[in-house]
Amino acid sequence: MLLVTGGAGFIGSNLVAALNDAGRTDVVVCDRLGDEGKWRNLAKRQIADFVPPAELADWLKGRRLDAVLHLGAISETTATDGDLVVETNFRFSLRLLDWCTASATPFIYASSAATYGDGAQGFADDPSLAALKHLRPMNLYGWSKHLFDMALAARAERREKMPPQHAGLKFFNVFGPNEYHKGTMMSVLARRFDDVKTGRPVQLFKSHRDGIADGDQRRDFIYVDDVVRVILWLLATPSVSGLYNVGTGEARSFKDLMLSAYAALGTTPNIEYIDMPEAIRGSYQYFTQSEVDRLRAAGYNGGFTTLEDAVGQYVRGYLDSTDRFR
């Protein structure tokens, strides 16, 4: 039996779908459904149980699990309730880690590229506590994830007892089906697709830095299928532990992203550039790019989908469909 926290969310529901496709229905989801329509992410899936986070500690008593896949978190980079974010993203994660340690259960969890802050320290996934202490996350979400990364690193360096497998994944800019409940935290592609489809201008930010063209702000965009493949590989490779970047290793522009959507539909691009709000100009990231050497060195050879192919799959298979859910 597998436990997937955040299993009704974006990445979590895609993971549940992949597990079902692999023949596993002994999947337990821990999540909150709320009123955002998250249930639709699981509407096509078979699960063994659904456990609210507040009931998880009691549910775990006396259980034996094949692994805990911990993807649940408050992931909004604009979150401001520090107490709630720390309780949900840090302390809840510590309790799960302690349970996995005591029960000798493999533990795979979601970290985030938000831990890198503005990227001034680079994007190397050095798992040492000394390296992690140099990172400066720019928002509450990134800081909460960073706290947990450092807690694991400290335990490892003190040679404390740990789960037999303990792997953290620093996801970069993930996009794909089932992200629709995320509102403003959806990918730019999902937010702007209806404009692409109807011919309305797609608005992207102007650049406010010398030498960078409008719309040429770059991110390491990674398709959710690639993220899921990494998680499944770790699940099948229990000898691998550590902290790893999960991105393609190639930064692409927001303009490239939207041009790929127009190409997938075979329509003429219509992009206009608007001023970036002054409130975010000072903290806006112009470039993120994953370093994936450590993941490859650990044995992962699954490769990554090109931006054009990923956008094509997403647009034609989901966004331009009457049923957008996986």
C-alpha cells in the first residue's frame, strides 16, 4: 500500500493516475478537497482510501506501507499566514518523517526550486547543510520547504536514524493537466490558453533589465509526466536517497512557451507586452535553470520532454479538449 499526500492536487493526482496505469489501486490519498473542484482530479481514478490530514496520525497507527510519497503542501508563493504554512509544510512533514523512520518506510517528498531564491547562489542541488545554509528563499513557501531540507540534512550529518530511503525533489516550473484548481498559481500556459484559442492578445511582461528582451524572461519548464517518471523511478530504486533537482536543465522563455501553444493549434501568434507591476520588479526572477547532473549520476536516464513536445501534448490532449482532466 502506498500513501500519497496531496494526492488530489496537481502533481499528486498525476502520480495517482500513473500508479493506477501501472496496476496499483492500493493507493491512499491524504488531502483536503475544499471547494475548488479538486475532486475532479481524481474522478477517473481508483484509490483504497481518502484520509484528511487531521486524521492521518491516527490512520497511520499500526500500518505497514510500501512508501510515503509526500507531495502535500501549501504551495502558493503568495501565502502570508506564516503559522499555517510552517505547520503544514514543515511540522507536518517532520511528523511524517518521524513515522517513516520509526516504521522503516521509504520517504519521497517534494521540495521546490523556490528554495533557491533569486538564484544568486546558483541552482546546484548540493545536499550538504553548509551549502543549504547559503540559500535565501524569497517567499514564505520557499522558506518552509528550505527548513525541511535543512532538517533532513542536519539529521543525516549527525548520522541519526533515517528512513531506508529518503529522497527530496526540488521541482522547477511544472506544468500539465490537473492544475486548473490552482487559480493564479496555474502555469502561464493554462492561464492564457483561452486567449490563444480565441485569438485575443496574450499578455506577457515587458523586460525591465538591459540585455533581456520583452518576454525573454526564462524558466526551466518541465512537463508533469517527466516529474512523475522521476518519482516512479525513485520508488523502484530504493537504494537512491538524497536531494535532487527535477527540471530539464534547459531554461526557455515565456515567449517560447506561448509560441509553442500557437504552433500546437496551428494559429497565428498574437502576443503583446505589458509593464511588470512595480511592486514585483525588484524581486522578479529573470532566469531559473536546473542542474540535473546529480540526478543523472544517481542513475536516472529517463530524459525529459522538449518544451515544444510537452506543450503540444498538453494543448492537444487536454487544454483544447472538452475534458481537460487526466
